[in-house]
Amino acid sequence: MILDIFFPNRCIHCNRIINGKLLVCNLCFEQIHFTHFEYSEENSLKEKCKLLFPIENAYALMQFEQENLSRKIIHELKYRSRETTGKILADWVIERLDFKNEKPDLLVTVPLHPKKEKERGYNQLHLFTKVLSDFHTIPFDHHLFKRNHYSKAQALKDKKHRLETQHTFSLIKNVSNQHILIIDDVFTTGNTLATIAWEILKAGNNKVSILVMAVDE
């Protein structure tokens, strides 16, 4: 296409021209710090979650270290209007994640406030979740929760304000006897995920697992 000639797709890390469906070149791909976690086994993310709420399983695709490539990838997804990055990340998860006998019943995403979603133009988790849903034939629900307050991005908050998540989310549908996989982009303090997890656990005889694109060690 003409746009590909004048505005070629470039690697977000080294700026090399790459295929339009890719995010990084082959050389930079080797620099991504994938976790190599097993979903149904013990790992550092699951240990972090255990300190906050009862959890079945936990999986993170990448390490979210200071100044590494995974940080650029998440930033590209959330703030550069590249919603299709979610599909790329989902494909990477599909290649590495095996639910085995622990396949969840429902996929749930952390909601944005409607104002934030309108500003961004999309929720960065939706396409990611749909790709996983289609591949594993697991239903998803983007509207199980609503976010009650509009706030600035977590990355722009100090640590004290990141901890103030009480009453941030409301469960707006009945859910019971379900194993629910909560999906988010980055696990930092874990308080956002804990707030949602406890709402699900209190609602009925439910179980909770976690999937994040990156975990901040």
C-alpha cells in the first residue's frame, strides 16, 4: 500500500522497518524478558497475589523492569493508539500459556472509567481478551464491573495514591460458581486486582485466577 511506502511500520525499540503486523524486529524480540511462568504452578506472581487474596492460578507474560522493552510495549498499547498491540500480545500468550486442566469459565477485564475510555478511544485489554477468548473458546464479559471514579493513570500516581483503590469498582452483575480469570496489563502493587478479586469472591462460590501482560518485580 502507498501508506506502507511513505509511513512504513518500524520496530518500537530500534526503529528498523518491519512487517506491518509486527511490533518489534527479530533482534529486539530477543531482548524481551518473558517470564516463562507455568500457569498452574507456583511462581512469583502467584506468591504476590496470595498475600492479597485467595487465588487459584496466576500468569504474567513479561517482566516489567525499569527501562526495559516490555515497558515500551505496554506504553505503546495504552498511550500510542495502537490497539492492535493487544492482538500481538495475545498471540505471544497463546504460544506460551497452557491452561491444562485449570481452564477458567469466564474472562473478565479491568474496566476503564467511561471518560478515560472515550479519551483513549479503546480499552487496551479488550482486543487482547477477545483473541484469547476466540482461541480457547472461553466467554468474556467486559461489563461485569464498572469503575466508579475517573482518575489519572496509575503510572502518574505516587505510591500512596496507588493504594487508595477501595470502592473504585462495583460488581454490577450476579456471578456464582464460576472460575474467573481477571485480565490486566501490569501487576504493580496488586491492589486493583485485589479489589476486583474480593468482589468476585464475596459474590458467590467463585474462584479467581490472574493473567497480566507484565509483572513489576
